Amino acid sequence: MTKRKVYFNHDGGVDDLVSLFMLLQMEDVEVTGVSIIPADGYLEPATDASRKIIDRFSTYQVEVSKSNSRGKNPFPSDWRIHSFYVDALPILNESGTMEAPLSDLPAHKHLIETIRKTEEKTILVFTGPLTDLSRALEEAPEIEEKIEKLVWMGGTFEKGNVQEPEHDGTAEWNVYWDPEAAYQVWQTGIEIDLVALESTNKVPLTPAVRNRWAKERCYEGVDFLGNCYSGVPPLVYSETNSTYYLWDVLTTAALGREELVKRKVVKCSVIPDGPSQGRTVIDPAGKPVNLVYDTDPDAFFSYLTELAKKAAP
Ligand code: AGV
Ligand code: CA
């Protein structure tokens, strides 16, 4: 089987790290590189956790790179701290070692190098801000031709999740962290599969989802899922700004099994500055993207558990 070549850039949230775990289990995917941007997580624990996940759950070696990008609008530290919880999980620390190779290059250069040396076109999966991609394209615009498509968790056409002073609340955080980067990527011809905030409405973390994982914790991979998500707040009675959805995990699942979601083409653009900075808006003159607008939650959660069972029975 020829495997699809996937480069993964994430920002160290719980669902980012679970997404890495999942990508590594997909039989028709080869992860050609992983990089970590310190947006919704801290760089050191998010990088260490990524290397430990590769060590524990990958059947092949993957090189990891740290980003030196910094955003315009920092994430709340209450959320960023989650990266420490995952890094500290006993299952990732049993061996006491970290073997997955760490690149000397910063993420945007690692991305350029990996795309260049991969013979086939690369699928990019980004589950944090687009800063490293924007910098890579600025430094080496010719890599655009070797990018098959970008699969991104970012944006919203409904209600935003940014609640910060000096902002009107219309943006999604991955865009808001570096609105200029998203704006720049929107100016390219790269095909984008977009998982926006509302794409994930049907996949909140709930007590029922947690109980399902608890029941099957005899599988090490399922126990890992349960432990990862034990550190973040579920949806119980009503939503708060901290309520956790499986945002990035739906993004990676939609790559692994395309038929889990429904997509439609929408034309849209990114507002780069001002009080609505980071907002994505429907715009007839904008860039066409493939927006995920619906999913089957049962099929999604079954797929997730299936992959986890395969990882560590
Ligand atoms: O806006 C969703 C993005 C996803 O990439 N992240 C979390 C996912 O990794 C930011 C975010 C929004 N609300 C959050 C977030 C919350 N309540 N906790 C942590 N991160
Ligand atoms: Ca993320």
C-alpha cells in the first residue's frame, strides 16, 4: 500500500496530542514529521509529550521539531497548562527515556525540509495557528506545489470562542493567535479542508464519552484516551468558555476516514486586524474552502476507540 504522506503541526492541547496518537495508528498514513508551536500549550511539555507518544505508540520513527514562532494574542495559561498533564501521564513515562529524534531546525524550516525531501506531495494537518506554514511559504514559496492540501482546525462562521478585552468575540482562537498568518495562507492557492468551531458541535466531551472509555480501559490505548481527557472540563448542563470539544480529533479523524463528515465549498476570507481580528467571514470574493458542516458522532467515537484499541491492545 502506498501511504499518504502527512506532516503534522500542533499546539500541544489535549486534543492535539490525542490527534498525534491517532495519526500514528492510521494504516494508510505515514507521518513524515511533527512540529509543535507553543500556542495552546507550553513548548517543552508539548514537545516531550509528542516524543513520548511516538515512542510508546508508533511502529516507525518520526522526527520532531520545536517552533520558534510567537503569536500576537497569547492563549490563556489555564488552557496551556494542560500540556503538562499529558506529559506527566505514567504510561508515557514508564520507560524513562525519550528516543524520538529532535530536529535542530525550527518548525517552519523543518516543514520546508520535510516537504522538499518527500518525493510525493505532502498533506499538511494543522491543529493550531498557521504561523509556521505562513513563515515556511514566505521563505520557500515553491513548496506550495508540493502541498497536496491543508487540513486545518480553525475559524468559525457562527459564534467565536475568543473572550478577551479589545476583541468583539467573533473569532476562533487558532486564527486569533496569529490572524496575519491565516490571512497570508488564504492568499495562496493551497486547497483547504476546514474544520471550524461549529463543525465540532456534535462532538463535545461528555461524561457519557468518558464512561465509554472507562469501560474499555483494559485496552491501554483506550485508557490513554480516558487519562488524557480527565484533565479537561466536559459538557454537563450548559456550555462555558472552558467546555472541551474534540475539535482537533475530529479534524484528524476526517482525514483518516473521509466519510465520517460532510463537506461543502464556502468562499471566505480572514480579517487580519482590528477588533474582529481573526474572524473568518463568508465572502463571495474570498477563497473557496471545503468546510465540514456535519458529522455522525457515533461513527466518529467508534472510529476513535477502534484506533485506540489497535494502538495498544
Ligand atoms: O479553538 C479550538 C482550538 C483547538 O485546536 N483550541 C483547542 C483545540 O486544540 C483552543 C481552545 C478553545 N477553547 C479551549 C481551547 C478550551 N476551553 N480549552 C483549551 N483550548
Ligand atoms: Ca489545537
